[in-house]
Amino acid sequence: MSKKKIDLSDRAKEIMELAEKGGSHRHFFFMTTFERYTTQLNILTELKREMMEDGYTVTKEYVKGRKNIYTHPAIQEYNNTARSANGTVTTLMRIIKEFEDEDGESSELLEFLKGR
């Protein structure tokens, strides 16, 4: 059984469609946080591509031709951005959770994000 790769930009479009349908797209903090999160995902994708192309180590050559091997600098940036993205998505989910109906019913957006 093969797994179908999830297209993050398609998923982001679906989230925005549900946000527009439910009126969340007018919520300033939802929009700015969602935009920040998608930017972080794009950065992570680019950093991952760099590491896959270059490998996880790089070689620096010094005077007299001596070479030293180091971890790819993108690894640290990837980890920092991933940590930030995790914090951003936590904030985003807290904002979305506020969109529950007065009677405690989850918004369609929240249900989508829960995978239902």
C-alpha cells in the first residue's frame, strides 16, 4: 500500500476556504498567524531541499588544503524554524479553538484540522 504525499499548499488552500466560509478570515490574529505559519513551512521546505541536495555534512577547506567536515548549517536553521513553526501552530490552534459555536460545537475548520 503506497502513501499519497500531502501537498501542503493544497491543504493551506483548503484551510483558507474553510476560514472564509466560517468568517475566520476576517480575524486579524488568525490571518497574521496563518500567514506566518505558511511562511515558516515554505522556509522549512527550502531548507530541507538544500540539505537533500547537499547532504547533511559540508566540507570546509582551510589554508594548506586541510579539510574539515561539519554538519550542514541548514540543519540548525531547520531545527530553529521547526521549533518556531510548532509554537506558531500552537497559537493558531488556540485562535481557531475560539471559533467554536456558543453551544460548544466545533467550527468546520477545527473539525477539518482534526482530520474529521
